[in-house]
Amino acid sequence: MATREITKRTPRYAEPELDPGVISISEQADGQSRIGVEKARVLWERRPLLYRWAVIGFAASTLIAFLMPKRYTAVTRLMPPDQTSQGLASMFAVLGKSSELGALGSELFGMKTSGDLFLGVLKSDSVENAIITKFDLRKVYGTKRYEDARKQLENRTDLSADRKSGIITIKASDGNPERAAAIGREYIEQLNHIVITLDTSSAHRERVFLETRLKEVQQDLEAAEKDFSQFASKNATLDVKEQSRAMIGAAGELEGELIAAQTQLEGLRQIYTSNNVRVRSLQARIDEYKRQLQKLNGQTPTGTSSESSPADSAVQNSDLYPSIRQLPILGVTWADLYRRTKVEEAVFETLTKQYEIARVDEARDVPSVKVLDVAAVPEKKSFPPRTIIVLFGTCLAIALGSVWVLADATWKDLEADDPGKQLGEEILHTARMRVRDTIKKFRSRKFGFGS
């Protein structure tokens, strides 16, 4: 009895009913697969046409690839600049105030690197205009305005910096390989020029001040030397101290000779008369000694003598030099001019040493551009990629041919009374008539005959 009750209570197995939505999805999938198979069949049947499209695409893309102008790319690599330089920090402030590179300067005060600063300088209008002017790129690019030439230059130049190593890469492309390499090198020259020009470090300011002051001191030194030389030439005062010492010595020697001669004359007069030859000769010598002493003392000689003595060598040509009385007066002016010249020489020498030291400090502070790879003349073209162009053109032609074949098959499958087909045929007929009328008018105007 228990078995029968269990059997009665157990429900009978029923077949599962399918959802109508699931059935419609499967039917759509089957329909799409059939449509795909039909399209593939149509393409397979029209494969000769697709071959022709492929050949045309291959020929056209090959012609285009070989007609496109060649470009050569010169690569320059720069080492990352020294970020600890004071000159580099000062350049941040300068670029921050610049209208052209203000955005760059504000970013550099964040977490940007000095390589980004160099990239900003390389992309500035100042650098690009200098390159355009040097190589006359407006004529090369066929443009009249600098703005258009800058766009062309930017399109042919790739500037980048590696975030890990900091190495800056400059890729300059041009139709002439020599000019491409020259443009790459000119980027470095302009970068160096801008970096040095915008440097406002303390060493730079000191060097500029010393350079200006050195020019002023040099002019003062030249004026002092000129005044001193003119005074010395006019008054025959080469060295007042030495001249005074020499003239006083000569005067003392003459005084001694004069005293000795006078003593000898007194002795001769006791023996001979005044008309004696020896007395007269000794008297003439004494008179000459007195005349020379008067010249040395700045007095006008009272008499002359035709004879000379051995002592004349000490005062020969004494009239060419100032007298002993004039030396103290001339010595003051001579000393002033001499001291002024020596002071200017000392200042000039000191400033020259400081100027050289400032130049060394400035060179140490300025973030110099360190070239890792100099732009060499490229040996192979970098553009156009002919293989890629030919492959892409051939594939594009096959794709267009496939679209044309499928569109033609779909058009032919439409019924003749289909509104869309009728509208398309009407549009095509109208377009053909317009083109035919235009050709007739053109031929009648140019050649004087119609159809």
C-alpha cells in the first residue's frame, strides 16, 4: 500500500517548453550566418573582378609610394642637464615671467625635470625662427610666413625626453640629408645660446659687472698713460727721482772741478801773468764750469767759452733736460700722473683676475648642453615606408572592390518597382545627363564643335 501511495504522489515527467525569445535569437543567428555565406559566395564568384581591383590598387599604391618625396632623419641625443646648478634654477624664474614660456616655467616649479626645461626652450618660437632664418626654410617649404614655416618644422621634428634616463632626443627630418644633420646641430647651438642668454645667476651678474667695470678701468688706464707720456715727452722727465739724483751728482762733480781749477789758477797767477797761455786756458775752463753750473741751476749763462774740457761729458746736452730748480715743480705733477697710472694698472690687474674667476664660476653654474650623439648625415631614408604603403593600398583596393561587388549584387537583387531603386536610377540618370551637357559645352567653347 505504501508503494502505491508513493507512486501516485510522484509527478509525471513533462517535456520542457522552449522560450519564444530563444527561438527568435537562434533563427536570427542562422539567418546572419546564411547571409554571410551568401556574401562570401558572391565574392568568390566575382573573384576575377577583385583580382583586377587588387592589381589596380597595387599599381596605384606603388606609384604613389615612389612619387612621394624622400625624407632623411638625423638623430641628436643630449645628456640630461645638471639639476643642481644655480644658473638652471635662475632660468626657471626667468622663463616663469616670459609670456612665451610662462606655462612651462610654472610647470617646472612643480615636479618637472630640467630636461623638460630644455624641451620647452627647443620648442620655443625663438629657436625655431632662428633655424628658419639660417637655412631659409620658408623658401624650402614654399611658405611666406614664419608661422607656416614653424608648423612645417614642427611636423618634421620630433623632440622627446626619456623619463628614466633623462636623455633628450632630437629627430630632424628633411629632404636633404646634409640639411637634416645641420638642423639637428643648429638646435644644439640655439639651445646653448638661449641658456647662456637667460642665465641670471650670481656668478653671471658678477661677471657682467666686472666686464663693464673692466672696460671703464681700461679706458681710464689708457687716458692716464697718455697724459703721463705727453707730460714726460714735453718736459723731458722720464724719472724725476733718478734725474734729480743724476743732476745733483753732476753739479757736485762740477763744483769740485771748479774749486780745483780755481785753486790751480791762483797758484799759476803767482808765477805767471794773466796773458800766459796756461793761465788763460785754465781761466776759460773755470768759466765753462760756471756756465754749466748755471745751466744745471736754471740760470742764464753770463758768458760762453769756445774751449771744452773733460768735465763737459758730465753735463753734455744739459739744455735738453729740466734744470735742478725746475725738477721740484715738475716732480709734483709727474708724481701725480705716475701715481695715477700705477693705481689704474693695479686696479686693472686686480679686476682682470676677478673677471677670469667669475667666468669660471659662471661656466660652472650654467647648465651646459652635453651632446651624447652628434647629428650625423643619415645614409638611409626614413620616409616614406613604401612597403607599408603598397600593402595598405592593395588591401584598401580589395576592400573597396568587395564593397562594390556586394553593393552591385544587392542592387541587382532589388525588384524593379522598389522605390529606393527607382530613386537611385533617377539620380544616376540625372547625373549622367548633367555630366554629358557639361562636356558638350566645354568642347564647343574650346574646339568650336559639339558632339
